Amino acid sequence: MNQLDTKKRVQVIACLVEGNSIRSTVRMTGVAKNTVTKLLVDIGKVCAEYQDANVRHLTCKRIRCDEIWAFVYSKQKNVPEDKKGEFGYGDVYTWTGLDADTKLMVSWLVGKRDAAYGEVFMHDLADRLTHKVQLTTDGHKAYLEAVESAFGGSIDYAMLIKLFGTPTEGDVRYSPSVCTGTRTQVIVGQPDAKYIGTSYVERQNLTMRMGMRRFTRLTNAFSKKVENLEHAVALHFMYYNFVRVHQTLKTTPAVAAGIADYVWSIAEIVSLLEK
């Protein structure tokens, strides 16, 4: 990476965090594909390390969680026989935990959508919080044991369960069936009914799909290696938490949450490589 100066690194990262693919970034910047990929790997690692160390001791009051689907290497139905069941081939989910007030992405985890990954995710989320919180998730059953394991009874937890209509015969879908309604289910504690919701974290799904080309449906920009997906996610949330000004907050989520004193620049993300 020594051949790229700071200005060129900033240019490459700016392209990546604004939803450009590796190949389009190459065309826009003139930087070789392997160099762009190497920079993504290096910056992704330091972004993950920085946020792991600094997105902690949070005084959040309301957390909302969700899982967003993507795929690596190939669609699940096209995974080779010798790779079936192996993590990093086919369906991959990113678990996310968002502070509903500051919009800070508190915790995330790239993995399978199963109980084991759910428990790892919830323990990481719990370790970053200092106060009892109100938690809302969707109706995914893996959350039940995961929340119990991570928080015990020291939480106000409810599920927001969506009800979907039956698709018509022959209907071709690129998204879930139409949501016909929701119901809430209190799991533990006394969550305030007016704060039971997943809309903020579901809106974050759109932000992820717009900001990371790997998550955009019906393209060939999907990740070929799960490690690169993890690096892209870490960079995305570093940019989202510390650099990108939220339109409603008028500042960044990190500043709103009290873990940063000012709005960062992309150059400051690049400077993490030099520390």
C-alpha cells in the first residue's frame, strides 16, 4: 500500500462507501483492482478494531435489532456440492443492533442466521451497554435464547412480529410478500408499547444496500469471499457512525452518542492505517 498516497486512498474509500463496486472504483480512480481490494482489507481490519475498542460504555435506552441477507460466492441454490453447508458459501446474514435515539450502529456480526451466531451477537451487544435497555427484535426465534443468555431478566424486551399475505400463484418475487400487519409480543420486563418497533433498523438495511454494492440485489457485485464482506461492513459502519452526518440528527451518530467530539473526515479513517 506504500505506492498510494493519502489523497488517493481517500478517493478510493470515498468511492467504496458511496456504494460503488470494486470495478467501478477502479475506473473512477485509476487504481488497480488488486490495490483497491488490498486497501479494503487493510482499512476494514483497522475500522473493525477501532470500533470494537471505542464503541463501548454506551448509555443507550432503546436498541433495535435485525438481520439483513446477502450471499457470498454464489446464490445458495448454486453452491457446489463440496461447499454446501460451509460458511462463506451461499446465504450470509449481517446481524445489526441500532440505537433508536442516536442512530448509532452499536454492534454487528456477519454470520449465519442461527442460534449460535445470535448468541454471539447478543453477548457482544450487551457488553457495550452500561444501562438496562428496551430491546425490540423481529420474530426470529433465535433471539429468544440469545437475549436470555446475554441479558437474563435485566432487560425490557419485545418482539414485533410481521404478518405476511400469501403470494398469488405464479407470482415472481424479488422481495418478501406484502406485510399485512404486525403484532407485538412482550418477552420479558415491561417494554413501553410506544417504543416497540423495528422501523429504524429496517431503514438501516436500505442504507446498507445503498452504501455497499455487495448488498445490492440483482447485480454481479456480490462478495466472492466472506472475509471481504466483513471488511466492507466494518468500513461502512465506520463511515456511517463517525463521518456521515445524519439528516435528522444534524451530526454523526458517534457524536450524538458521546463517543466522538466532532465529525470525522474520510482522511481520519485513512489515518488509522498509520497508527
